[in-house]
Amino acid sequence: MSRMIQTKYGYETREQAAADARLEKWLANKKRINQRKRRSDNERRILFEKNK
């Protein structure tokens, strides 16, 4: 039987806690990448005017 540990999501096995940690790191990285890709309003306006 696996031991349960207390996490911010409640009691989980160590494997579940590790999986949650990997998922949270992946989501944070994805959010950081998307913020870098996001264009400012001024850049959108310039592109819109250029393509018009």
C-alpha cells in the first residue's frame, strides 16, 4: 500500500503528487510562452494597417 501525503489538493500518493507537480510546471511554462507570443495592441494596429 502506498503512503498518502498531504498536498494542497488533499491526501495523495507520492506518484499523484509528482504528476501534479509536473503538470503545474508544464502549465506555467505554457503560460509564459504564450505571454511572450502575445502582441501588444500597438503591434496589432500596425499589422492591421499594413495588411489593409
